[in-house]
Amino acid sequence: MSIEFQITPGSATPIYQQVVDQVRLAVAAGELKTGDPLPSVRTLAEQLVLNPNTVARAFGELVRDGVIESRHGQGVFVATKRRVFADDERDRRMSLALDGLLSEAAALDFSAAEVRAAVDRRLKEVGLRKR
Amino acid sequence: MSIEFQITPGSATPIYQQVVDQVRLAVAAGELKTGDPLPSVRTLAEQLVLNPNTVARAFGELVRDGVIESRHGQGVFVATKRRVFADDERDRRMSLALDGLLSEAAALDFSAAEVRAAVDRRLKEVGLRKR
Amino acid sequence: MSIEFQITPGSATPIYQQVVDQVRLAVAAGELKTGDPLPSVRTLAEQLVLNPNTVARAFGELVRDGVIESRHGQGVFVATKRRVFADDERDRRMSLALDGLLSEAAALDFSAAEVRAAVDRRLKEVGLRKR
Amino acid sequence: MSIEFQITPGSATPIYQQVVDQVRLAVAAGELKTGDPLPSVRTLAEQLVLNPNTVARAFGELVRDGVIESRHGQGVFVATKRRVFADDERDRRMSLALDGLLSEAAALDFSAAEVRAAVDRRLKEVGLRKR
DNA sequence: GTGGTCTAGACCACT
DNA sequence: GTGGTCTAGACCACC
């Protein structure tokens, strides 16, 4: 299946990061499977009205994180899933991401219950790994 | 009405953050109403024996968040809009932040249960608003 | 101590990668220690006659790999060393890098003995971790 | 002499690259000598159960690099060897490639001994030119 | 056509 | 001043 991108310019989350996030979520949700092609850098840039460099940067980070593979002159494809980071680093990164979310939640005046509810709802939608 | 600041130097929360919090709380509690003037950066700095930069930083953050307005040549005032973000804007921003966390979690191969547990643990540590 | 960069433009190794390599080697060799500042993006760009974006990209990759930390508005500093990757990923990356070297060596018609000698010589110069 | 291909599908290294590498290494190791014939694109594709395009792509790259020659109506042969690069150019390129490996090794927290061992092991696997 | 690199120059936010 | 992001447009290599 393909993937529908939704970009919010001028947000606190940089555009390239929004692209990264949406690809990672689509892969996690099974909307994109190993070997599936992604739109080309230029196509996606045109579609989202972005500079190709911005899309290329997003794809570059995904490649470096082992989420996708790029075959020169051919295109970009979803890679086979692997565990990339050591346990310590994994915890550290999760903590950073978590603090980022909670900081934003506090700024938006979310209560703890609202945060839990939002996380639950979105988790059901994207359907991460079961165990 | 005016506002009484209570600053605790050497605390874990940075001083500028204490100022931000107290202004935000005073506005939320109705102690400061729309259009009320705040002390100028210089006078507040003198009053609290703080570096003017510290106060300026606090005010800057409040301006960025739409809590206060600075009117050129006049001073600083509580902003006209109370709820800074309309509900949809609030949801949109939370949604973006949430996807950032979940995409990181997916990349780190966290299960849904692990994410929930991590969120719960951190929520208990940081407190957040009760409801 | 500071660090002397040497850039070879028009090489097969991209310029930003050369910067990345030299920082990582300098850190490994102890020429750069935890907390040491690196030159600013703009300074280094001017010094090496590169576009600031190219330097920023190199620094960005080093940040993502946990080699350096950037403090907004303050500068870039050598991070505390940590083991970032899981064992599998560590082996995989080493294999890739190794095959890259040997492929280049084969293309340059190096014998096995020449490769070993070159590796030994350079290892002594940079002085990796002892054990 | 002929050559036995060993293809690992689903690996991080693309299949065509595996073919390229193995031909290059076989030539470097002397298993394939100047003038030796290679299997045709069609027969090799059948033998390895690959798409002919994949093999053609690999051969194309090898032709461009001057490792093999395709003689119209006859087949594909190991090219007559030539030293492509002057000695200093050779050293300069090798030095850059070497630094790439060692910087990656440093980032992965490999010790000098581990690097030597890894190089040795891989050198034995691939052979390379004897002297 | 594809991805990858680099330059130039702009704007933002933090110190 | 600092780093970070984005756009625009160029050039290269591979297919």
C-alpha cells in the first residue's frame, strides 16, 4: 500500500521530522512493508510543495536509522526491520522523546489523564508491535 | 490587579521558569485579567534582584505563547486572548508531538505496552496538571 | 587541544563525511576530549572554504551518532562516550565499512599484505581504544 | 578458472552489489585471470535465480570500472589489467578510505586489536591479490 | 528518470 | 554571537 503524507508547516516539529515520523509510523502500522517503494524525492517534494532537499534530508535520516534503503538511480524502499540501538541508548532516546512530549503537553495545558488518553487512542490507531 | 512574585533561587526549576509559571498561574486564576499591565522588565528585575536578561527571557516565552503582549513604547500587558490555542490548534499540536514520540518508539522497537508503561512512569514523576 | 582539518574536495568520500571521519578519529585519538569545544559551524566553514550547510550537516550526523553535543546559541562540544549501537548493528556496520575499504583496496590493486600494513600504520597513528 | 557465486538475498548489501563485489574480489585474488570468460548474463541469472536485469546491472558496473570487457557476439571476459592510478593518487585514495573505516570503528567502540582481527578475518575470506 | 552532494542565502530561536 | 531549518538551484553518478 502507499502512504498519505500530511505536513503542517510552521510547526514546532520541523517539516523533515514530520516526514520521518510519518514514514516510521506507517512502517510500524504495517501500511508500509519491507520492500515497498516510497515516492521519489522529487515526486514527494512536488506533492507536498517542499524543496527536494527537505525530503532528501528526511529520507537520509531514515536510511541512517535503518528504516529504509535507497538504491541509487532506482528509488527508496522500506528496509527489513532490525534492532539498531543498544539497550542503554534505546532507553536514553525514549526518555528524550518522552520529555519532549510531556513538555509540549504541559505547554498545551494537558492533564495527565488527557495525555494517557491521547497516547492510548493513537497507539490503537497505529498498532505498534504487540510484545 | 497586580501580582506578587515569589522567587526561590537555587531551586531545580530555573528562575526564568518560575517567573513564567507564576504569570501563567496568575492569569489562569484570574488574578491577572485581559489588558492588565505587568511591570516592565527593568522594574521587575530590580524588584526581584534578578538580571534583566532573565526577566526578558521569561517575558519572551510568555509572549511567544500568547499569554502576554508587549505594546511598543507602552509596556507589557496580559493578552486579549485567554485560551491561547483554540481547541483544534491544541489538538493539532498535541497530535504532532504524539506522533513524534510514537515514531521514535516504533524505531526503537518498543511495544505498545512498553510505551504505555514508560508514559505512566514519567507522568508520575513529573506530576502535570491534575485535571 | 584543538584539531586540524584536512579536506580533499572532489574525492569519492564526500566532504561532510571527511569532516565526520576526522572528528571521530580525533576523539578516538584523544586529541579531542569530552567537553572540548569544536569550532563553530561558521568559523569552520570559513576556515575550510566550505558552505556552512556542509559543516552543519557533518556536525548533525555526529550529534545523531552521539559523538558531539550541540548547545543552542552556545556551540558544539565533544559528548561523553557511550556505546550507541546494539551488537548486531555494530557488527553489521563494521562489516559494511570493512567491505567498503576492501572494495576500494581491490580497485586500487592493493595486496592483502599492503592492506594489513596500511591498517597497522594508521592504527598506530590514531591510537584507538586499547582493549 | 571459473567462479562460484554465493548470493544472500534480503541482505543489507543489494544483490547486484554482491555480484559486483565477488567478481572484483575474484579478479583481485587471481581466481579470475585476464581473458577468462564469465558466464553470460542469461545463464548466470538462471543459475542464481535472479532477474537478468540484476546481473546485467552488476556486469554494467564492472564494465564501467574496467574490470571486465564485453565482446560483442562473444560474451563477457576479464579485462586486460591496467594500473589505473598513479602511486600518490593511489595512496591518497587509500588513506581516505582507511580513515573512513577507522572512524567508523572508533564510533563503534572497536579496539585496535578488534579492528586488526576483523580486517584479517575478512581479508582471508575475500583473498585479494597475493602480492 | 533516480538519489547524493554542495553552494548560496534567508529566517528563526537561543544566549 | 550560536545552531537549526528551509528554499533555490546546480552538478554528479547511476539506470
